[in-house]
Amino acid sequence: MEFINHYSALILWLLLLAAGLSVASRRGRKALRWGIFCGILIVPAAIWLAIKPVAALGPPVEKQPWLLEIQSPFCLACLKQKSEVDRVEKEFQGRLLVRRVDIQSAEGRKLAEQHDVQRTPSFIFFDQAGEEQWQSIGKLDVPRLRSSLENSPPH
């Protein structure tokens, strides 16, 4: 199940490819149909390249709360959450460090194992002391994040 979760966008694209090949091959090898089929495949690939989440590495800043996002660039839920995480990162700039880690990287696998993460995206909030406070799986809990930041002393 983890495989499907981490590679959902890629799996969907391959299913579209298989369905398109099946339809195009049954209806003949007309150049126009193949051109349309290739165009249909290129559009999702281009969208994915434009919006895919990118891991942001770097150690957390001392005495500053931080949010760890464990994600996969091929996960549809991760793609959906990217704009929300970007918005939160801008809103709390200077008060919260957002760190994104690809679960397929060595560091991501290590962090996922350390924090018992099995689904992406997973969000883990750490206080100023670097202690894990809570986790959110699948969707960033923005009200809880806001409350956690309001209740934390300024650094």
C-alpha cells in the first residue's frame, strides 16, 4: 500500500498510457489519433513537472519551531498539499521553519522510520527545543499549527 501512496501520480499516468494505447491501437494507426494521444499524455507530465513538491534540506534553526513534511514527488496528495504548505511557509516566515524531505531519499527513509511515517504527505511539528509535538497525515492541520505557534514563546 505504501508503494501506491508514494507513486500515485506515476501509476495514474501509466494507467492513462495503457488506456490510450488500447484505444488508439483498436481504432487504427491514424497519425491524428496518435498525435492527440501523445498530447494528452504530455499535458499531465508537464503539470506534474510544474507543481511537483521539492525537498528542502537543511538543519532546523535552533530555538525556532519547525514543521517537517515527509512527501513524495509522485504522490497526488503531496501535490495537492504543496500550495497549502507554500502558503503556510510564507505566512509564518521568520516564526516557523518548513523542511520538506523526499521519503524516497536516504534521509527521508531514515526520518520516516524514526517517526513511524507510512503515508505521504506526513507533517510533524517540532517545538523550539526540537521535541516532536504532533503529527498530521494526509493534510496539514493549519488551525492546529497556528494554535501551536501562538502558544509557543517567542524565540
